[in-house]
Amino acid sequence: MPTFCRTFAPAVTRRDALRTTANGFGLLALGGLLAQQQSRAADGPLAERKPHLKPRAKRVIFLFMHGGPSQVDTFDPKPLLAKHDGKPFPGQKPRVQFAATGNLLKSPWAFKPGGNSGIQVSDLFPEVRKMADELTVIRSVHADNSAHGGALLQLHTGSDTFVRPSIGSWATYGLGSENENLPGFVTVCPTLGHGGVANWSSAFLPAAYQGTPIGHSGIQCKDAKINDITGDMATASQRMQLDLLDKMNRKHLSTSGPDAALEGRINAFELAFRMQAEAPKVTDISKESKDTLEMYGIGDKLPTDNFGRQCLLARRFAESGVRFVQVSHSYKWDQHGELRKDHAKNALEVDKPIAGLLADLKRRDLLKDTLVWWGGEFGRTPTAQGGDGRDHNPHAFSMWLAGGGVKGGFVHGATDEFGYYAAENKVHMHDLHATILALLGLDHQKLTYRHAGRDFRLTDVKGHVVEEIFA
């Protein structure tokens, strides 16, 4: 009988298999961690949600000019103001004024047409004027409060008297985040005054919807960072600690009942864990091209450097899927005196960065679904204060929107012949908020949250969508 020889392959141990297939335990552990992360994010408060309406914009960048830029010196030309310079205002001044003002004061700056649309923009903003065909300028905005604190609250939250959720919080609550590893709402170098954290607070909405601050107005943007975003502990060890903490917190919740603050901390821990891999990359602008940095006016000795960095971060967060990004030029636009000197200095700091942001978004094909919103908490009086200054004026001011489903090269509304009061197609702050939400695909009347026995919304019981500005 012939003898058959069989050759057997050497036995493969489990250890060898794990080492030679998929890099062993390390990759298995990483895969498990990533699966846990994705599961938590998909079920979490920032999970992406469907809008009420067909959205025209996916996200918002709000360029906040803290202090109140003068409408009659920026985007609302008034020839009669120049003609009657130094004369008494012929109309009735508001019954309640922040302070006394004198006679009419003409603008120190000339207005010129920009783009093919010919929108009149003052010499304060020569670079933004070049982008006029992207703008919808609303010249008839008005609000209710002549003091910075109340006006900032109304601008950000819809209420000038009560703590309410910020518009960024409402937008994130309604739509969630496009990126599970970043917050839905980021505010870069926010103001610490005139309401401070209340301006980016989620108030009675779950804490996951509050704004995440990057630095604050007291420091330069180049030094701003997200605190405690990275640590020295290995990812797997962090995950084990978080899982134990989560188990303990949820056990406490099972006996204590609902606790919004504790639930917010649980979600914050999870988001911070996920942010470690992505947030540092988004905030690192070192790999941006020289051309891009120049476009935003970024350079150590340039007056545009600080705000240019903020605008570039806004673009980077927007393209990374953050729903609502705010940058703040704080607190500089409150010229009760020395209007000519200080408005010129302020505009110089922001003009090129803003135009750069618009141009950069457009060349990256992001402007079409990113709504850029510019403005302050109120305007200024056409009458003089302190010789060369203007007082607060919530009765008429200009804001503009760009991209994100609005008409380019378009002007909506008008003030009276001197620019004191909104006169035609008036847009109240509630109307502006309703319109921004509608551009995001959110019905301001349906976007509600039950608290203290009633349904609240950003626009309270008011608000009209200004559909005339939609593209």
C-alpha cells in the first residue's frame, strides 16, 4: 500500500491571528470605541434633524458689531442730512431717548455705488462695497431697547427683559449639527459685557444647545482656544473613565428624576471626548495658503489681523458642519463722541476680513448655502451728541444678509429722509429672526419648547417672515 504523506500547516494561535489580521487588539479596541462614539452621537441631542420647510441655507455666520454702527454712515445714505447739517431735526424725537442730542450731523463719509447693482455703500467699507452684488441690505430694521444690555439680549434671544435661548441655540435645537464631533453652535471671542453669557446661552433649552465659546473679547483671537479640549491620558483610558462616570451619573438620574444640569454635563463630556480629534484641526490655520491669509488681512502687524482670524475660523467651522457661528467685534462701535476717528478705525479693522470671508465662501461654493448676517444691536441718531458723535437709536438701523438663499444686490426697506425712523417695509427684530429661521428651513411658529407650563419660541407671539428678500 502506498504511503501518503500529508503536510500540515503549523497551528495558528488566536494571538497570531489577532496580530496578523487587522493589527490586533489595538484596532479592535479602536473599532469598539468608534462604534460607541457614533452610537452615542446618533442618538444624542445634536443628531441632525429634518427642517419644517425646504431650507435655503444650511448654516449661519453672524458678524456681530458690538456697540451699534451708524446706519447713516455705513449703508443708508441721506443726502438731506448733509443739506441740513447743523440744523434742528424737523420731526419729533423719540419720547424716550437714551441721552439728549443736538442738531443734525451729516456723515463725514461719501457714499458710492458698488457692483452691478449699484448699492450705495459708504467709504467706510470700500472692500465690502466691492461685494455689493452679494448683499441684501435691510435699511428698515428696528427694535425696542435703547440700552446695550437689553438691546443685545433682544438681538440674540428675542427678549430684552428675560433670559431666553439664543438664536444659535434655537437653530441647533431645531436642526442639530452636521458634524457629530463638533458643537452645533460656536461663538468666537464673544463679549463678556452687556449680558455676557446670556447672549449665547441655551437658557431653558437643554445645555447641549448652548454656544461653545472660543476665547473671549478680552484676548486676541490668536490666543483664543477651547479650554481643556486635549489631555495627556490615552483615548482608551479616557473612554473607560467616561463610561464609569456615565454609569454613575445615570444611576443617580434613575433615582433623582430629571436633572437638566446633570444631563447637560453627561452630553458635554461625550462631545468633548469626540471633539479632541477634530476641534484642534479646525482651529489650526497654519496650513492655510498665503493667498487666503492675505485675503482675510491676517498678519502680525496688520489692524485686520484679529478680526481676520475670527472670520477665517468662522469659515473653517462652517465648512466643518457647525450650524451657527458667531464672531464679535467687541465692544467698539459706541461712538457718543469722536465718530469720525473711531468709526473709521473700527471699519478698517473689519472691512477687508468681511469682504475676504464673502469671497472665500463664494470661491469654495459655500456661500450659496451659508447665510452671512452683519449688524449690531441698534443704530445711531442722525443728530449730534458730544460735538462729533451719535447716540443710540433702536428706531432705525441697517443690517445685511448675504448668500444662503437671499437676493444679491438688493435693498429692502427705507428710513425717513434723515434716517431717524424705519419708514417703509419695516423689519422688527422678531421679523428678522423669523426670516433667518425660515431660510434655515424652520417655521418660527412651530419651533417651540415647553417650559414652565407654556410653549416658548424665539419670536414669542410675533414675527413675520420677510419673503421679499428671498432669492
